[in-house]
Amino acid sequence: MNQALFLCKVIMKKHGSVQLEGMGECISLVAKLSQILGKDGFSTTKNIRSENVEGNRQGLNPKLIIKLEKSANFDKLTENIVPKS
């Protein structure tokens, strides 16, 4: 979980936004990541979507897609993170 949070911060620092996608049992991880980043003041939620994707064995699988953008104070909170070029 800590690695995923760090990677989200690095991607947002470099690109300004990040899109999290989870399918099946990973939906809860995507929701938890977005909640933590929002609660700690790193991001704002831009868009939340859900889809049903056809799977090989089980028919339709649920998929959650959450797009996050940097918050107003993101740069101040992440001064110590320096992404490599």
C-alpha cells in the first residue's frame, strides 16, 4: 500500500493527475488509495466511473476507475519528492 501511495504521488507530481483502475477484488484497493490521498490533502477526485468488463471464465467483472488531480497544497506537501527525468 505504501509503495502504491508513493507511486501515485510521484506520478501526480510529474503529470498533475493519476488514474487508478481496479478490477474484481482490487476495487477496494483503488477506493482505499483514493480515500487516503484525498483525506491527507494530496489530491482531489476528478472523476469516478464503473464498468463491467467481459472475463474469460466468470462472465462480467466489475471495474472501478478513479481519476485524481493534484490538490492546491500538493506541491507544499511533497517538497521532498523529486521525480527523475
